[in-house]
Amino acid sequence: MTVHPIRFSSFKLIAACLLLAAPTLVFGDMIRSVSSENSSALPLTLNATMPITEVVTVQPIIVSNTDGTNTAEFFGTPTQQGLIEGFVDDIWAQAGIDILFLSPNTWNDTFANVGTLDPRPTSDLNTVVTNGDLAGVGSTDANTIDMYFVEVAAGFSPLSDNTAAGLAFVGAPGVTQFVGDNLPTFTAGQEVVASVVAHEIGHNLGLPHIVEVENLMQAGGSPNPGERLNASQITTALNSNLSVLIPEPSSVALMVIGAFAMMLLRFRQPRA
Ligand SMILES: [Zn+2]
């Protein structure tokens, strides 16, 4: 088969333009609040889990102002962080997806942290993601989700310490996420943080908003909040480039045995 280099590269150029154009067009947001353990907050509302077959990697970037002050909340103490990440895993286990949070990067950048307009335009998400890559705090892996923890999420005004809100690309990696300072300190708050973060990850995996009671991808978590995923959403998420197959232990073992056998064969070949 002959490959025509010019045609091939024009095709790649067009494909690249389409990919670059997509994130600027579609955003998905989410906001939820809970003020205390005794409020009407429900525990996570989930369907059955599936065996874990794929992994989605998230690179958190904790943003401060340029002078190092006004640092955005992430997931609280290491203990609280473990609980919140556990709840995010519980939600995505419905799709057989493990969510892997990498060790957070930090970034001092006032524009990324709070923006200049109230409310922040949704287009600030593009600027934050682009500038974060230039500053070297975003992941260099195209399949990793860069999640910027900021004091004011793109698309929002400043919010209370009992609120979590995020804005995400739909079908492309990139999130600006606000976590109110109080939320990581109690279970219902940890669940609200996990629910919003899992919702934003859903957008990146290609899920739009849906009107379906107790579904994770409802706009604003209404009419009836919950974290369920339906079969069609699970298929979409698993087909996303951001969700990467985890090799089964048996196939890893086969690959190792195969590589070893090939090494032995090479070794036994007579040399000239
Ligand atoms: Zn949304």
C-alpha cells in the first residue's frame, strides 16, 4: 500500500482542528451545597458496580494567587482526601472505571484562581487550561484530565464555603473546580464534593446533561439528586479516549512469558 504523505498530513491537520475546536464549543457545569451533617443531604445514590476494567487519570492542580495567598481548597486533610477520592471511586465503579488522582501540582496565578470578571466567563476554562499547559502545571499526557482547583470556577461568581461547583469541557479533558472550605470536614460535604467532581469527570468523558431522576449528570443535581449512571452513559464513558483499558493480570502474564520465550529463541539462534 502506498501512503500519500501530503494527503495523510492534511487529513491529520483537519482532524487536529476538529479536536481543538470541540472543547471551545461545549461546556458542562454543576453546583451543589450542603451546610451540615444534619441537613437533608442523602448518601450517595448508586446502581450496582461493575468489575473494574478501565482507569481515568486526573492531575489535580491546586491554584493560589500569584503572590502565593488565597490558596484554593482541594480535598481537605489527607484523611478527608482519601474519603472523598473513595466516594468518587464508588460513583465511577458503576461503569467499571477506576479514577486515579495523581499527586497534586501547585500553581500561583491570580487569573487562574479568581479571574477578572464576576461572574467568570465560561471561556476562562480555555484560558486556564491553555495557560496551565504553558506554565508546565498541566499534564503532558493527552489522556489525563487536568483538574484546576480554584477559588472561583469558570462560569461562576464567588460561592460559599458550603458549596462545590465546577465547569468542564464535554468530551475533552479539562475542569475548573471550586470546593468550599467546610465541605471536606463532614461526610455529607465530602459526598457533595465527590458528586460534583464525578459529574465534571463525566462531562470530560463525553456525557452531557440529562433529565433523569437520581442521575449523576443532571444539571444542578435536580430534580432529585443522585449519582446513578445508566447503561448508555456507561458505554459512552468506556468508549472515551480518557478511559484507558487496564490489562488483565492473565494477559500481562502472557505478555511476559511471550517476551521471555522470544528472548530465549533469539539467544539460541546460531551466530555467523
Ligand atoms: Zn454539568
